[in-house]
Amino acid sequence: MADGASHSAPASGAALSRGGARTLALIGALALAPIVAAIVVYHYFPRHATTNYGTLLPTLAAPQIAGSRPDGAPFGLDELRGRWILLSGSATDCGVRCDKALYATRQARTMQGKDQDRIVRVWLVVADAMPAPALLAQHPDLVVARVARGALDRLPGGIGHWYVIDPLGNMVLRYPDDPDIRGVANDLTRLLKASRIG
């Protein structure tokens, strides 16, 4: 009997030793898993350096631009402070390019749903004539004003771009004159979500 007991003791000790080694290896693997996962994600799923579609502008106050509305009433850009502004300046005869840009910004604003009223679109025209009534009828929410030809030279990038101005009156983003609807809409969504003003 004693001999049988003495033979089984070393065998069970070896089994315990193998079980302990397996447990230790499992704990080590669990500890290393997050590190390995992070390395894989970093190298094989890189993030883009920027998440905004528009060109981010350095902190800069929007210039004070004044003009007149289609009905002859005076217009000042600063009177819209407190809301997000989508601003563009161009000639009245910019044709299809203007049509596409106005449509893109209208759709991007509409895509904000209940927050769309926080955004106002402004089109400053630098010509003697105002845009055609048929065009303005397609954009009832659009603020249009006629300004002097040199009034838009102070905008970063000048005429022919769209800009986002924050409720405090700072220039935030610049877009090309043919902006991507989804890109503008995504930028506006992020700005409105992050902002408690305007």
C-alpha cells in the first residue's frame, strides 16, 4: 500500500505542475492580447490625419462686409452673428458652377434636420445686377446681398469659395466652389454637435 501511494504522489505533482504552467501561459496570453491588437490596428487600419472635408482655417475674425439686399435694405455680415454661416461670394453670372454650389449647400443644410435653423446661407454678389428671381425662388432660405467688387478680397482665398463662419464671427472652414454635399454635411454635423452656441 505504502509503495503505491509513493508512486502516485510524484505523478500527481507533475500533473499539477503542467496545469500551473498552462494557467500561467493563459494569463500571459490574455495580458498580451490588447497590446497585439493595438499593434495590428495601428499598422493595418490607419486613421486619416484629418476628419474634416473643408480646409481648416487659422483663427481669424470674418471681415466686416456690408452691402444691400435685393429689396434695397442695408445688409451687414455682422448682423447674422449668433448663427453658423455658410458664406460665398461670386459674380451673378457664374452660371452652372453657382447653381451646383447653391444646391450643394442647400442640401447640406437640409441634412442637419432639426438643427438646420442654426445655419444661414449667405451669397454675396459682386456685380450691379442681382441674381435672377427664378434662381432665388429655388433657395428661399438664402440671404443674398450685393457688395462692392473689392469687398471680398479680405476673405482667405478671396472670391469663388464657400466658407463656414462660427456664431462668434470667426472663419472656420473653406470649401471649393463646387463642394461635395456629403463632405459639407458631415462637417456641419460635427460642428453643430460640438458647439453649444449658435
